[in-house]
Amino acid sequence: MKAVIGESLMDVNALLNRVNIINTTSINGMTIHKVRIENGCPFLIVITGYGKVNTSRAVQYLKDEYHVDTIILTGNTASTSATDLPFGTVGISTSSFQYDVDFTALGEAEYTLPNMNTGRYIADAGLIKSAQDSTAGLGFNVEEGVYATGDQFLTDGTTATTLATDEGVSFIDSATAAAAQVAYLEGIKYIAVKGVSNYATADAVANYYANMTQANANANAVVYQMLLLMQNEAQEEANQTNNQNN
């Protein structure tokens, strides 16, 4: 089963308005909507709550209880570049890491937790292609790039510039790499598809409130097209299998 994940209702509201809700469950601060598009296979839209712990906890729960094998994180994100990534740009993740992790004093690689063999989590290539294909004709600016995740709303331009310059980071949020770590450990495919609401600078808060709704809507529009595309591909595969068996 596939799951679309947002930290708040605002992150997924535009998508929820375009699907048929089968049922809704609330558990331990999470809201899980089981939905479908037309007569397609059901999938989940999940509101996790903010931050890395809430997000990672939700992914593990979805794996254990719903056997989720694919997650798409959506909503809004900060950008490290006001020049290249205007507000509303849809950012497709290529990889992610947790920029507030630091165990280098113990000899670990940068951004890597002890007893983990990596701190960089690569987004699924098939999902990246699906996201790319799904942006055609929507008219949004689209950018692929690295997501850096931390438990904070970053308004420090120096930190953002350092991440962009030293690590090639394009987007900064509070969920993606945490979800990606659980996905890595549990064999789940993941990608982030989020809209730029602000830059990680001193005016981040004002820009966030001014652009959040449009950023979420743009990202949700791409995710909707991704789900349609994957649904059509699954139906074509099923038809081919039926034809071969007949």
C-alpha cells in the first residue's frame, strides 16, 4: 500500500479535497485517511504531527499495521536559494539527511548516527521519474535536489548558505530525512514532493504564512498526478497479466 504523508492538515488538504475518503482513523495524535481516486486501489493520506519523532513514528506504524511499501512526503518546505527557487517551486527529493545530527566527536561520519552505515538516504529512482513525469503541463517551476531535515523552523541564513554551499542542499524541512531513515531500515520506497513556501532567512516566518497555501497546493497537484500515473500503470500491468493467462 502507498501512503502520502504530511505533518499537518494544511500539508495535504488540497489532495484530500480531490479523493474519495473511505474511512478515517485517529490514533496517538496521527490521523489516517484511507482513500481512493475513482475506482483505483486504496491508499493512505496521513497527518503525522510536526517534527522528526512524529514523522518517523508514523512511518513505522504504517509499515507495521498497513504494510506500506511506498511513502510520498508532501506539503511545504524552505529553500536555500531565493534566486533559483521562487515561491511555489515544487521540490523533488533526490536524497536527504538530518543536518542536526552530529556524532563526529565519536568518530562517526558527518550527519550519521552511531551504528548506522549511512546518514544519507537516497530517494527511490522510480518515484523520482514518476514525479518528473507528473509535473508535465502543470506550469509549476520544478527542481530536484537534496533535502536537509532538522527539528526547527530555520530562520538562519548562515546555516542555510552553509548547507547549500558545503552539502549541495536545496530544501530544508523538519520531516523528510527522518521518514527516509525509517524507510531505509524497513525497505520502504520514499520521495519528498513539497512546495517552496519560504527561504531559510530572517523573513522566513512572514514568507511562510504568505506562501504556504499555494506551496502546499502545488505539491499536492503533483502528488495527485503521481498517484494517477501509478494507478494507471498498475492497471496496465494487471491487464497484461490477465491477457497472458487467458
